[in-house]
Amino acid sequence: MKKSLIASLAAVALLLTGCSSSSDSADSGGEFGAIKVGLVPGGAHPYFQPWKDGGAAAVAEFGIGGTEFNETGEWDQTKHNAAIDALAAQGYNAFGVFGVSPTDINTTFAGLKAKGFAVGSLASCPGGYDIVKEPQKNSADFCLSTDTGKAAYLAATAVIKEMGGKGNLVHLTGNAVDANTIRRMEGVKQAIAETGGKVKLLTTITDIDSDLQSATKAVTDLLAAKGKQINGIVTTAYNPAVAATDGVSSTKLPIKVIAIDDDQKILDAIKSGVISGTVVQNPWGQGYVGSWVLSALGSKKCTMNTPGLYVDSGSFLVTKDNVDTYNDTRQATSKEILAAFQNEYMTCKS
Amino acid sequence: MKFKKIFNDQRVVLTLLTIALFIFFGLRNYAFFNVDFVIYPLLRDGATLTVIGLAQLCVLSIGHLNLAVGRMAAVSALVAGASYQYWGLTLVQGAILGVLAGALLGAITGWIIVKSQVNAFIVTLAMDFALLGLVTFIYVTFTGATAAFTTKPAGMDYWRSKSLADFCLGPICGPKALPMMLIPAIFCLILVSFMFSKTRIGRELLSTGSNLRAAKLSGIPVENRVMTAHIFSGTLAGIGGLMLAYTNGSFTAAIGSQVMLPSFLGPVLGGTLLAGGAVAVLGTFIGTMMTLVIRQGLSVQGIGLETLNIALGLVLLLALSVGQIQKMFTSTKLREKK
């Protein structure tokens, strides 16, 4: 019995050792047509869906070989790496990646770069250092992401203005041990500090962005317990934003809300006046600009002037006044960012 | 007759099934035979999940569960990461500290179970919550916005990226497809296998899991064995946590957060009984590899997230049913003979 088992295992070993690599490294040609861009978020989340359209727009406009959106990472760095590997095995040779773990993703980027791929960090930069001051520590070619601290500051300032510059504010956000969340918390605290004590941070609720159900429960509990003390809510994560919009709408409490992102529920609530506004990010631009930059790098047409450079993909305050036109502004900003890459951040062969 | 006997061994069937799946996926898309992007990472991840599966297997042997297996891995990684960052320890010194932390957590868990007589499910669930809070608190307190220990001791990247191709005896080098991470996994497999098959402690663990009352009446110190099983479980979870940290590149609170279910999958697919009393050490490796082959095979076919999970569930259900189907055929044939 044991002999047969060992024989079976030996067969597996023989199979493994006999295998050879079909595409050991990226060998991109000189044209965008030879570049296939893998856009790999950390897992499934509505935020990343516009990457698909952004990538598709870049393919149509610039003749890129193709883009593939793979969201099978399931928010686990090991599975995320496996998703990237699966694309690499299929011949994808440039990668726009959102790292599940900001401190681990640099290792993944270094591995991909070592194999000759063009790599961009999209929607989040590697953590563990200040990317603005030390871009050389970023193992990816560039990072195109929302300045999360700045976006949170923008949202908090807007809600404080709506509150009349005084009162109690609540901050709803995502994973407490995520570097981006910590930057968001700092952005909100900065806006509060500027009021000179007129606005108090009643509480910060973290870890409620994993799904809408847990966010809804947290908001319901919050409004039941402290609803009358709260003057404003600032949300810096997607699910809490939707939950806060629903909560304030159903309880009809006089709470000013600035949400994040542009879920249809949030946009409808802005139009009907239930909430004051939202801060939208630019995932479409990340997919669109990111795909072009990756193709330019992968085809060796351009090189980064500052490898690892951080570029803010933009954040925009949307209120009743610009709720119908903000998308045009966002797309125009994306084109400006693309032009900045072409003319300022990169050196390209003519 | 001998041929039939061979096919009654679940491990053989599972091995053949894994090979068949591997070949099937490879023939569907030749990219699946890629060494760098498929086989090497598959084996590296398989090595880590096997060690974590063995951590679960140790407590399954006495009929217990360890729902805190992932958090124990996280604590070991935390201790090792802190030792590299603050005390400048070498890779091995930090690893030893980390593994000892895992063993200590296992001992505490076992001690609580023995002294409180509360079900292991409840105790390890409580331990999981407590450790989640502790790990998060420590990372946020000590590392602020980074929320991770990022110091890499010398040699850490070696374990992540090197293969046996870097080991040469004269002109002959090892295969490129076999990652260095397989070495600690093989070491753990041999040790655990030796313990259960050749030592008195191993036999006593299985007896405790098989029938607690009978084990007590036979003079087996069952309370000590409960402690032993949980100490082994904590130790192996610690080794798994370090392997995860070395593979991913830093020491974070997220380490081990996704391994609880896979920790059961490998041993149970391999033939370990949830009720205790029987373990399949090599089966844990084969079972783990099969799940990874299915997942990555489907992924390389370009299957989307929802379809991937449905297909993964169906194939696993089929694989788990193979043993039952075999038994049904055997009993039907026996009845026919009678």
C-alpha cells in the first residue's frame, strides 16, 4: 500500500520536475498592441468596477492589446498573488494592482518587476514609508491613487461647513489597521482641529466596510444610541456611506452627511436633499490612465522620470449643484493626469 | 485484488484525482503548466497551508477543533516581526521566538479547556476573538499608520523566492518548480507523521480522540494529551504564520485571517476524521494541493469570481464523495457475492 502511494507521489514529482516554463518573462514588443494589461483589485468591491470601463476606453483609444479585470483575490494577499500569477501565466504582461496589504504588496511588485513586467500601484500605494518623500521605495513603476488623507479632509471640511462650523461629528470608515484608513482618520482630525474646538469628534467607527449589512447595523445602533447628539456624519468608506445615507433618510434626523463615492443611492439622496454631498474618487481615471501608462512602460516607449512616483488620481466634492456634471469634470481631470504623465512624469520616444 | 486494495486507499485516489485535475487544466490551457506562475507558487502556498492543516490535524486527532489557528499564526508572526524590527534578531532567532509564542498560546488554550471543561469549539472561538483584538491593538499602537512590522531580516526573501534549483550537487541542481518553502513543510510532515505512527504520545492522542472514556480507563493521561495536542497545534500554527509572513513580505494583522477554513479542508479531504481517532498526515498535503490545483486551474481558465467559487464547491463536494461512492460500490459487490 505504502509503495503504491509513494509511486503515485513520485509520478507527481516527475510531472512537476519535467515541466518547463512557457513564458518565463515578459517580452513586450515596441507597440501597444503587444501589451495586455491585467487590472487586479484586492477583491470584489463596487469601488473597482469603473476600472473595467476605464481600461476598455484606453484599449479603444490607444490600441492596447487588451485589458482583463480579475477580482478573485478575495482580500487575501496569498489569493491575490495567485490571481496575478494566473494572469501572468495567460500572457498578460503589464499589471495595475491594488494591494490587499500595503506593506506586503511591494514584495509582489518587486517579483513582477524582476520578471520584466510593467507594474502600477492603483488606488493605493505601498505602505511602510512616505511615498511622496521616498518614491524610490515603491517597487512598482508608479502609484496612481486617491490622496486619502486629502479626500477625507475635503469631506470633513464640507460637512463642518454644512453643520454651521460647530457641533458633534461622527466618522465612519473601514479597516482600522489599513494605512489608508489611518490617513483618512488623520484628515478628518485635521479638519476638526481647524475649528478650534467648536466641532468635537463624537466617535470614529472603524471596520464596517466589509459588507453593507455590518455597516447598516453599525449605523442603526449609532443613530438609536446617539442620534440626537450627532450634528454631522462624515464617511470615508463605501459601505458606511450607503448605510449612513439610508439611516439618515429613514430616521429623518437633522444630521448633515457627506458620503464617499457615487453609488446611485447616494446620488439620489443628494438630489432629494437627504444628504449634503459626497466626495467622489476617480477609479475610472485609474483604469484609463493606468492602462496607458502601463502600456507605454511595457512597450518601452516611455520611461518614468522618477521611478515609483506618486500621482493623486483626484477627489471631487459633489453637491446638489454639480451632481449632474461631476462625471464630465472627472473625465476631464483624468485626461489632464494622462497629459501630465506624457509631458511631465515620463520621457517618451518620439 | 492487490490493484483493488490500492484503490481503496483514499490517499491514492486523491493523489490520482489531483494529477488528473492538473493534467485536465493543463490540457485546457497550456499556461497551467507554467513553472514560474503556476507550479512554483502553487507548491509554495500548498506548503504553507499544509503546515496550517497539520496544526488543525493535531487537535482533530483528539476530536477537538482549533478555530484560533489563524490568530495563533498571526501572533507568532507578530512576535517574530517585532523581534526583527525592535531587537534586530536574526531570521532564525526571531523564528524560534515566534514559534515559541505559538506553542505558548496552544498551551494556554489547552490548559483552559482542561481546567474549565468547556468545549474546545467555544474556547478556541473565544481565543480567536481575544487574539484578533490583541494583534490589532499591538500593530496600531506600535506601528501607527503602517500597521505592520516591515523589517526584513537577512534571508527572508530567500525563503520566498528561491527554489531547489539553487541547491546543486556538482553539476546537478534541484528542480526549479520546487520552492524552498517545501522544506519546512516536509520537515513538519515527517515529524507529525513520525509522532502519530511511531510514538506513544501519538498513539495516546489517537486513543483519546477515538474514545475518551476508554482512554481514561486504559490509564492514558487524557488531560495531558489534550494539552499536548493544543501545544502541537499552536506550534505548527506558529510555523505556518511565519511561512505566510515570509511569503507575503511583511508582518501584519491580516496574517492568518483567511486560513481557518482551509486548515480543515486539507486534513478532512485527506481522510482525517472530524470526530477524532484517525489522522491522515500525508493526506493533508494531498488534500491541500488538490484544493489549490482546482482553484488556480479554474482561475487560469479565466473563470470569474462567482463561477469560480461555485465550481470549486462542486468539485470539492465530488472529491469528498469519492470515498463514500467507493464504499457504496464495495458494499454492493459484497452483497451480490453473498
